Amino acid sequence: MKAYVFINVGPGRVAEAVSQLGSIGGVRSADTCWGLPDIIALVEAADMKGLQELVLNRIQKVAGVKQTD
């Protein structure tokens, strides 16, 4: 199951967040954007529960991440 996650980070934190996101299993890509969101990540998990765990327990805990959609 694949999903796109829109990620907003604090000022000056985009490069650091993209680097950290790239090291998380299940994050297939993390690309910076001009404007909002700051980052769009393509993520993949076996099922909806796996996606929820990935976003809530891994992506949202990356330093500088303020919000995910």
C-alpha cells in the first residue's frame, strides 16, 4: 500500500528532515517543495495499520516535523 504524506517542518529544517526521512524504512522518497507543504514523501507499507504506524510513530518524530497530512 502506497501513500503520499505532506510534511511541514520548522524554518530551516527541510534539508535535515529530508535526510532523516530517507533513512526510515518504508519511505520511498522525500522531496522538497517550494511553498507548502515543505516536503512530499512517498511511503509504502503492507496495510493501513502499517501506514499509520509509519506516519505517527516514525515520520512525526523526525526532528523539525511540525505537521503531516
